Amino acid sequence: MDVFLTLLSSIAPLYGLIALGWVAGRFYGVERESLAGLAIYVIVPFVSFYYVATLEFKPAYAALPFVAFILYTSVTLLFLKIGRRVYPDKRANLLAMCAGASNTGYFGLPLVILLLPPVWTGVYIFMLLGGLFYEATILYYIANRSHFSPKESMLRVLRFPTLYAVFLGLAVNFMRLPLPAALDPYWAYFKGAYIVIGMMLVGGSLSKAPKLVIVPRFIALVFAGQFILWPLLAFMIVLFDRSVTQAFEPEIHKMLMLMAIVPPAANVTAYAAKLNLNPEKAATTVLLGTILALVYIPAFLVLSGLF
């Protein structure tokens, strides 16, 4: 119980930031797009560059983005198939998006920063490249109901500045170029800004829903994907690595499990609103999943013995 309460007390302040983002978006006109632009084009690239440039890279880490992409894609495509059996319309696409797209960036990265030593943050960011590629390809493809070409998909990937920040960080890392010590305080500022802006962005995204729409069957299916299938698949990968390949350290196993237990991605609500895919239902599902995660995450970590 003490470990559970300790983890809960570490995670709970993040929800205060989500609430601030919701209040700012709901009552003070703070636009979700402004927060997202600041995060995507300024804060995330700086944070990604620093942690990747300073990580101790090992050849086995090259597989991590592929592992993340496979996890994302497997859950999404499975629930797209399930959704088409349950729903005869575009709700099947929304189900696949909500069940498969986890908030591994704006929610998962703060968890890694809070729960693991700083040296592992760069490894996690590098692994998130798989999620970035998934979002720009599989997720966007399903959201648009196949109305765009593979070429357009690749162009979307190339628009993400984080991609270039990570590769630049890898180049600096491989060439063993030292980063100026005078900039160390500013890297810390950007890390703090990432946590604050990222969590407020979750709240800001949820604040734009005009109303909540609770559909028990839809929510149950999404939660089955997010909170049961995701952890199950990640745990199978961890068991396989422990018993067969032995390529990754225990900290990477913890990162994989953290990635697998975060709530649905907040940007699903933005996709749903833009493409008229039942945005109220998407926002309700993301909100309830985020609330559930407050208890689910520390409970899972304690029961699994990971922390």
C-alpha cells in the first residue's frame, strides 16, 4: 500500500496540470492548437535532441522504434477488425483509433521522467519514433478512411521537427560532441516546460468537447484495448526478451510497460473533431480513460512488481 500511495502521489500532480489545461481552454479561450504548436515545434524537439544526444546508445536500441510501431499497429488493426463487426459505419474507425493510440508522449514521457533515472529518458524518446511514424501513417490513414496516398503519409512524417531533432541528437551522440555546459540549466527548463505544456495540452484537448457522450459498449471495447491488450502484448515482448533474446535492460522493460498502460491519446479528439468522427464520444472516452489511469497506473505498477 505504501508503494501504491507513493506512486499515486507522484502521478497525481500531473492531473492538476491536466485540470489547468481544461480550465484554460474552457473558460479563458486558450487554444489547443497554440499549446500543440508550442509543444510540437519548440519544446519537444529541444527536449528530444538533448536526451538523445546524451544517451549511451547501444545497437539493440535500434529495434525499439520498431517494437513501438508494432505494438501500436497490432492493437489498432485488431480493433479496426472488431469495430467493423460491431459497427457498420465510421464508428469502427474511431474505435480503432481510441483503442490503439496511447498517450505515450505527453503522458508517458512525464511518467518516465518521474519514475526512471534521467539516463533512460533519451532511450524512451528514441523509442517514441515508432509512435510518431504510426501516428503519421496508420492512425491518419484510418482517421481519413483511406482517403490519402502512401506518399502523403510519408510527407506527414517529414513535417515533424522531432524527427530531425532525434537524428541530429544521434549524430552528435555518435560523433561524441560535447554539449555546452552553460546550456545545462536551459535543458532542465525545457524538460519542465514539456511536462507542464504536455499535460495542459491533454486538458486543453478535452475542454473543446461541447458535451460528454457515454456509450458503455464503446468505452468497454476501448478500455479492453488500452488497459488489457496493450499491457498483455508489451508483457509478452518483455517475457520473450527475458527468456530468449536478452537484448534489453530491465529499465527498458519498465519503459515498455509504462508505454502500454497510459490512457488513450488526447490528440484522437482533435482527429475526431477535424474529420467529424463522433468527437464528443472520442472526448468522453479519452477523459474517462485518463481518469481511470490515475488509479490504474500505480495499481498496475505495484501488482506487476515493476516499481
